Amino acid sequence: MATKHHGLLPFKGLEHLCMTSSFRSGRFARLFANLPPLYVNPLLLHEVGKAGGVMEDTGVPDLTNHTPAGLIFFGQFIDHDITLDDSSSLTASNDPSQTENVRTPTLDLDCVYGDGPGAHPYQYDGAGKLLTGADYPASMIPNWQNQDDLPRSPKGTAIIGDPRNDENRIISQMQLGFLRFHNRVMDVGKEFEEARRIVRWHYQWIVVNEFLRTICGSWIVDDILANGRKVYRPECVSGGAPFIPIEFATAAYRFGHTMIPQEMRVQPGGPKHVVLNPASVLGKGFQPVTDPAAVVDWQTMLDGGNGQFERAGRVDTKLAAALLDLPFLPPALPAFERSLAVRNLLRAQSFLVPSGEQVAEAMMHAGASEITKEMIEDVREKGKELGFLKATPLWLYLLAEGKAVGRMDEDADCNVTFAKGEGLGPVGARFVAEVILGLLELDPRAYLGSNRNWSPLDMGDKIGMNGVTTLYQLLHG
């Protein structure tokens, strides 16, 4: 009889994946449908994730060595491009097959373009360019910095494809950067459809070659691109149609919450601002830019080559205090409902997500040889320190893995190394990278699904911008 590990049943091949014909297009789905769901007493989840509890980062900021803070907000931008659940509940069990994903599971920038100038003409100037705040009179809103803001109604509402991209100042400025980039491409003589393709492909290139390589490590990205996906296999779930796994949406892709620093500056030499403080220039979500100090200078948030940029926090099980008592939620709510950590834990449990140990073991048996039992044991000990004596919620497991094991890298001699806290560990990195790369490979409009030889330096796509290969270049102009 096969031995068990932490109560796990033995797996073979891809038997842990969902083998079902019940997939409904436009819905979330379970990737690990044959794994038992983890149940934790919700009172323990309240206790672990509460303000002032074991997850609050109250000491000196523990920052990464090389990861720009702006890249974490880019991760939020990507999330808004591929997933939106506006119907599930924290107070009831949810079925992913009945939960609609309002966004398309493709990196198509529908959060920027909406459904195009035909369906959403109010986002465009009539010639295919996207409107920005500069196309509106500054006098429409008192003190409005219209040249450096999104297009807005007279009441200040952003006129964009996804309202979530106005929820904090950094992501709204990022949205503005993409609007401007599209218009720059059109300025060199491209028609709308070709300009949209060029913008999408540059965006996708940056997702693969900057975002994923920084967060997940080049070793994982290169292995997936060379040897294929081992876990995200839509042919086993959805008949090959791309979809967002519920384990990804509720746990794996929420790693960025631990990497958001409590304070950061957005202009060279400027003061540090508390990100979510309503009194801070960065905390004024869903509002016009009325203070020049709120305009993001991307050389402070992204790596422009001089090394002088704000660093993201390390991957660990700590969150900035502001995230554990969200200031924009009604004060009448119970304290646990104002904690982002508790909300994450409750949401995953409401979708019956399996434990981190279960997922790690399943991925190892599916062929992810970089994951070892020793790693699982090391992370298990971190889970116990948080109070999870039997098994660890997937989200916390992946945060603990980033701290205990670290992001896989290679040195100059091609030896595998691990950079603790600099990014996701092997389980989290493979999960996140396989899903995002899979979405690109399964989309015939994406560069990985259409022309794998394309790069921003492709002479056939010359746009007069000297090759936009990084997010800094795209946003900085």
C-alpha cells in the first residue's frame, strides 16, 4: 500500500485534475477538483488575519532587493484584465461553475479598450484614439490636473473599460499610461485594429519577460516554455478552452498583497505616502487628480536603469497594517471583515479550495520535479507557526513558501539557486506562470498563440519607439 503524506492520498499523473464535462464557458472552474477542500474554523481565520495579529507587519519595512513596487501594481492591472467576480459571497459556499467571470480569460486589455469604438464610442475620439483627461476642459472639475488624469465625467467618474482601474492612484496612472501608449502607436500611422494588436502584444511581452520572470523566476518560465505546462491543462477541464482556476483567483494570484509596502514615494525626492490612507494623495481612489503631488513619475516606481526606485515588500506572511484595517470600508463592519487577509482566507474557504500541502503534493506528482517533500515539510512548519496545525490555507502556504524556500534562479554556471522573499516559491511560481502562459498560448490573438517568433524588436512591427520591452518604457513615454 502506498504511504500517505499528511493524510494525502497518492496521486498518479494528472488524476488530481478535474476530469469533467460540466465546464461552462465564462465561468471559473476547479483545477484540483479531486482534492478534498480544506476547512478551518473561521474564528481561527479571523484571529490569524486580524489587525494587530500575527500577520501585521509592524517593524522596519522588509523590502526586496530588486523588485520594483510598481510591478506589484502591474500585477493588479493584469488581474483586472483577466478576472472579475462580482457575485460570490463570503457568507455562503460558492460554486465556481456557477460564478461568472465578468472579464475575458485572455490578456486582451479589455479593461483598456472595452468592446472597441463601435460598442463603447464614449471611450474614443472618433478616429480610433482613446480619450484621456487632456481631451476634457480642466475647468470641468475644480483644480483638476486633466493633462495627467483619466477621462472623467463632470462628477469625477473615470470613463474607462474597468472601473477598478481607478481604485488607487498608482493603478489609475498606469491605466492612463496604456491609453497614451495606444495613442502613440496610432500617431505613427497605424490603424485602430493594428494599433490595438501592437499594444496588446507589447503588453503580453512585458507580462512574460518582465513580470513573470521577476515574480516567478526565469527558471520556471523557461521550463514551462521549453517543456510545456504540467498543471494548467484546460484539455482536462474545459475541453481546451482557457479558463481561470478558482484556486488561482482566490489564493495563488493574491501573493501581491504581501508585497505592497506600507509607504512609498511616487516622485523623485518626494515624500513617502501611505498607499490606502484616504488623507494621502495615493489613497484617493475613484477621484480626479487634483494635486500635482499625486502624479506618478514612473522612474520612482519602476526600474528605469538607475537603480533608484521604490522596492516591493518581500514575499512572506506579513501584510502592511493598512491592509488589515481597510480604511475605505464602512467602520460599522466587524473588524475581521475590514481585514484583507481575513477576506482572502474566507473567500477561498467559501469556494472549497484545498490546502497548500495538498496542492503542492499534487503538482509534484503531476511532474513538477522542482517541488520536493522537504520543501513541503519546511513550509508546513511555517503553517504551524501561524496556528494551522493540520494543513495550511493555500494563500498562506504560498506566502510562507516564498519566505521559506524562495524564488528559483540560476547563477552564471547554470546552478539553481533560491532567493528567499524575492518572489514566489516553486509551487506558487509554477501555478501563477502556468496559468498566465497558458492563457496566452491558448489565445490565437496573443503573440504566444499566433506568432511565437515575435518580439518588440521585430522589424515588421517597427513603431518608431526603439523597441518597448519593459513596463517603464511603455509608461514613461
